Amino acid sequence: MRDLLLLVFILASVPISFFQPFYGVLVWTWIAYFNPHRYTFTYMYNFPVAAVIAAPTLFGILFTRKINRNLVTRETVLLVILWAWFIITYVNATHVPLFQGHILDAHDELIRVSKILLMTVVMLLLVTTREKLKYVFLVTALSFTPLVLKGAILGLIARGEDRVWGPPDSFLADNNGFALAVNMSLPILFYLGRVEENRILRRILNVGFACGVLTVILTYSRGGLLGLIAILLVIAFKSRYRVLSAFLLVIMAFLTLTFAPQQWMERMGTLTGGTEKIDDSARQRLVSWGTTWNFVMDYPAMGGSFRSLPNVDLFQRYQSAPLPGGFLSSGPHSIYFQTLGEQGFVGLAIYLLLIGCCLATLRHLRRQARILGTASWAVTYVDILEASMIGFLVSGAFLGLADFDLFFQVIACTIVLKILWRREVAVQTAAISTTVPTLAESGAI
């Protein structure tokens, strides 16, 4: 039954996505995070649901007039440069004999990332109003809500003794990746829950936020826990009730430490226990980082393209120390080392510059919105994007998800917010310029 229901919904969405491409963006967003096909049992499990929705959406853009026509911002330029650099490093890797062991994987990853970036550009084109921007955030939040609700319930039933995992056979199946994704969704759930006028929807968002916090804790992800702490501190710092928020955080930390099972305490204890408490997983990260550094010293400009250090031969050639547990190779376990190893110092510089420009833009928009006074709606979205980005940067320091869909969505929403803000300021400036001569002519001034 699940397979049939999903098939009917996807097929019904195809013509709608063609005539209303923005609807296709929303469905594609839902598929990217909720992964509905992974909860079916037969023919829909491996059905290319995202591609079936993306195709009519792309064609529909050709026939719609409601698009953003001026997309030129420094963030847009950097995003295009980063995409071009991905292609350049891949083409370079195809000519390096040492990289042939992972070049097929690099090709597949380049295709996957390019699809994400293509839909990111589609989002830039089609999110033309603040209402549409809100719908993107709402669909994202509601895509994660059933996942965290399920994770929280199953975790409580197991009394916290079992880890919570993401959708099976998806980009978020791993507990660490799922923790990072949920962390990035928490600011959306929290801030939309504060401003949403519909009472039922507001309650759903608030419940989703609470379950999301519990789910991140129950993933047993240390990087996820650090990201969660960072996000909660950002939210508390931005609150008008900072003392009360800090008190609630202390209470939450006390309850977590009081009721957490012993295995959770032992795993999280490695964050502060010194070198004698470092487990195999943490040692694996340290070896991977050292190996990545050794590798990039030989290929500093372009790295080895996507999926380079899972390549067993390449990893062992530059291995900094034996891997614990008998592993032959390991991934980068960090968005920074991942980008460094795959794209070199040049790619890492572009990547970090893009992030830095987005954060600078968000800070600038907050200042301008508060000065204008009538644009408080923009402050809510600035808070969402800023906190989500900080969560990604902190959790991502220990997780190899540099090309995660939601990261590029945050970039896209930052650019869209900047475009909408410019448009609103231009309209208000034009209104003032036409009002002043009218008042002068009437003798009012």
C-alpha cells in the first residue's frame, strides 16, 4: 500500500511540477530530507523519485515568468566558482594514474553533487517572494519532524540504550550524518514555531524542536552533541530572555547527565577525558586527518577530487598511523579535511570564503532590518540561517558531509533573502522618492 500511495503522489506531482515549478522545488525538498521511498517495501524502494520530480520542474522553468532575473551576488558567484572547481579537480584527477582507484566513485559523486547544485540554482530562480521562502523552510521543517518524532519515541522506549539512525539506505542513514541534519533543522523548527500564526502548525513545530533535541542526543554522535550545544547557545544568546534561556539549558544538561545510560556517558566522556579515554572511533578520525594532511602536501592545489581517501591504496600510501580496528582505509570525518583532501587548498579557500560571505551577509541584513524597523520578517530568517550554518560548521568538524543538500539550501536561502531584501529596499526607496515631491508640491513641506 505504501508503494502505491507514493507512486500515485509522485505521478500526480509531475504535471503540477511542470505548470507550477515552485511546487516541484517543495516536493524535491521533501524527498531529499524525508526519503519517503525508503519507507516502502517493494518497487518504490529504489524508484528515482527525486529525478522524476526534478525533470518536469526544470522544464517548467522555461515557461514561467515568475523567476528571479537578477541573481548576481558575491555568494552566487562563489557558488558557481565552487561548482566549476569541482569539475576542474575531477578532470585533473582523471589524468593522474594514482587516482584511478577512486575515479569512478569521484564521477558518481560529482554527478550527485551537480544535481544538488542544479536544484539549488532552481531554488534561486523560483523563490521569488517571502511567502515562498517561508514554504521552503516549512517543508524542510515538516520533513524532519516525523523523523525526529520517531527517533525520540523509539529512543525513549529503549531507554536511550540504542542509537537513533536516519532513513535507511539514504545519505542520512548514519547516526552522525543524521545528527548533523537534525541539528541544521532545529533553528528552522524553533524560529518558525515562534512566529507561526496557525496554532496546530505552531505546536507541531515546537514538538518537532523538542524531539529533535532529544534525537540528536540519542544518536550517540559526539560531533552532533557539540553542534547541538552550539545551536542551543546561539538560540539562547539571541533570545530576549537570556538568563531564563541559560537556566533552562543548565536544567536540560542536568537531566541529560542524570538519566543518560552508562554507555552514552562513556561515549560522550571521551570528549573531555584526555588521550587515555579516546576510543577507536576517535583515533580513526585522528589518523584520517593526519593522512589527509600528508596526502594534500603532495597535491596542494587540487587535491584528489571526490572520494579520494576512501581509496585504500591512496590512503595506505599516505597513512599517518595504523588504523584501529583493522580498517584498511577511512573517510575524512570532517567537512574541512574532506574539502581539503578532495579539492585542495584552493577548493577549501573557495568553500570557506563562500561560508564567510554568507555569514557576513546575514549579519549585515540583520543590522539593516532592525534599522528599517518594518522588516522584522527578515530577522527571523536571518536567525534561522545563521544558527543552522553554525550548527553545520561545528558538527561538520567531525563529520564528512561537506556536500550535504541542506548546506547548499542554506546558501541558496541566504542568497534569496539578500535578493528579496534588496527588492524591498528598492521599493521603499522609490515610494519615499515619489512621496517627497508630492508633499513639496502640496506645501506640506
